Amino acid sequence: MRFSITLSALVSSVVAITTPPSGALTVGSGGTYSTIQKAINALSTSSSSTQKIFIYSGTYNEQVKIPALSGPLEVYGYSASGSSYSGNKVTVQQSCSQLSCGTNNDGTATISNHAANTKFYNLNIKNTYGKGSQAVALSCYGTKQSYYGVALYGYQDTLLSNEGKHFFGKSFIQGATDFIFGQHGIAWIDGTDIRVNGNGYVTASGRASSTDVSYYVINKSNVAADSGGGPTTGNVYLGRPWGEYARVCFQNTALSSIINGAGWKIWNTGDERTGHVTFQEYGNTGAGASGTRASFSSKISSALTISNILGSDYASWVDTSYLS
């Protein structure tokens, strides 16, 4: 099925995304702009209307910085399947780390998104730096950002969910060290393949106080070794506390044997940071779901709900067809 939009805000997850929606700026071969950043720069920062960008198939070697906008933004990557990341034909990639670029986490990001009310469909986003330093693929600094069928590739600090509310549905997140992290973000990650390419930690919550809203929930997803290998059995942890009040939940998620029986880890010896953490699990399955869990973690009696995490209005900005 070819893609056409008479749908205004949301896109059905069953359609392929192969033609630009009406009024969209176009990028790549056959498009108006040669790079994604040029299309971003052409957006109005003052308009309250929804703006759209469609990206044709190809690999785009660039860093993309999206500033705050006054209205919604929708970004579509050419895809043979709108139902997951499997048909993605657009890759955005670069190699920048704190070490190599002399910048902060956000500055290393392949895509740095500071706009609220944004929807991304079917992009592969890669930071190819590899081991040795923080190197972000996607940095999220605006609220009500949602990502559908995206694939994020990295090693250390792949996904920075730092400020605002963020939704990820039917996506892919790769990394090894603290690769889902941030300080103030609220993220609901749903039906997503989390793939680990080295021994380490899936999450690192930097929540620093009991009043901070930050919460990371991984729901109905699966955690396993990356297809390229890397981790060994029992040498991956669900998370460690970057902040004293770290708050993370894995629920109804399949955990492979790479997950250590303790489940969770201290920050560092002598700097444990576990006194006020909220590390939760509910209904997880697989070899990695068993074992004597760390004393500072807990099993909760019922699953968290998306409305409690993202707010009762979540369906007004989340495409619910991407919920598992």
C-alpha cells in the first residue's frame, strides 16, 4: 500500500511511507533539499501550524539540530513498512563523541531535538563512534516528542531522554553503556527491541531529587544480545543510578540470559548512589528475569500505566496504534 495523508495528525501503523504527505518539505534524491538540516533550517520557528518533512531513501552523513518551534513538526522517513523499523530506508549517521568533539552529550547527538510536539516515523539514527566516550544518537529536549519505528544505534549513551515527555513505539535501541539515560525526561518505551552490543548497563537515570518528574518505563519490549554479539551471559544490568533518586521500571518485558541475576548495579564502588533509587520490575520473562535481585530494587504488584507516566492526555499526542 502506498502512503497518502488525509489524516492530519496521526499515521496508521499499517501503511508504508513511500510518498510525501501534502505540504511536506522533501529531502534527498528527488527532493528539494540535499540535507535534512537544510530542510530544518527552512522551517518557520514562529508558525503554529503543523510542518512536515519527508526524507527519501538514502544515507545522510550529518548532524541534525532541531530548534524549538512554535507549532508541531512531523518527520517521515521512506519506509517499506510503517508497522516497525524493519522497512526503514533512511539512515542518518555521524561520528561525534565528547572525547572527539569536545562537547557535551547533546552536542554529540546525530539528531538533537529541542522542539515540542514532534513525531518521527521510520528513521535509522546512528552514532558510529563506538567505544571509549559518550556518543549520542538521539537527544530529546522537548516535551510530547514521539518516535515510531525508529532504530537508534550506538554504544555509550545512545538515547538521551533529558527533558519532557517522550514515547517510543515498535522501535530498536542498541548500546552497551548507560545507553538509555537522562536527568529529567519521562520516557515510555513500548514494544521495542533493545539490543546490547557489549557488557554494561541498559539504563542510567540521572534523577537527582525526590521531586524530579523523571521516569523511564520499558514496557512489553525485549532485551537481548545484538546480532553482532558483544555481551556475555550475566554481564549486563538493567540499570545503574547516575543520580541518587534514579527511577526506572522494566515490565512485561522478555529478558535474555545476558541479564545478571542481580538485575541492577551500583554506580561505582565507593559511590553507590542506591539510597533513594526506585528500580522496579513487573511480569518480566526469560532467563534474565530470574535470580536474586539487588536489595535496592523491587518487584511491584501491578504494571504501571501509560496514563500515569505520560499523563491522562497521552492519546492526544501518542499514535496509539504503536502500543503493544
